[in-house]
Amino acid sequence: MSYQHRYAQFARVRGFTEGNEPLMHEFITWVKAKWAMWRIATGHQRAYLTREDHAAFDAWLEKETT
């Protein structure tokens, strides 16, 4: 099975494995918090996100360990 890369990162840093998967609401809460952290870390203030913003977020997210 193939997973969305942000979901896979969430499962990896939280220690989940195939067959022991988190509930979707756990992922949604986590990724929303990560977006907020990224916005603060980068000073992003626009109300919209570009493709470049998404790419920068994904690169930043890959370095996250929690």
C-alpha cells in the first residue's frame, strides 16, 4: 500500500508500523500543528500557500523528529 508522504512521515516519527496505524484525526491534528510551526519558523504570513511553500514545508517536515 502507498501512503501520502506527510502521513508516512507522521507514522515514522510517531513509531507506527503497517498494521499499527494511527487514526486519521491524530494525523490531521499533527500536520496542522506542523504547518503552524513551519509558518512561525519561516515567518510566512500570506493567507495562501504556493507550490514552493508546499515544497519548502515538505523539506522542513522531513527533518522533524516529533
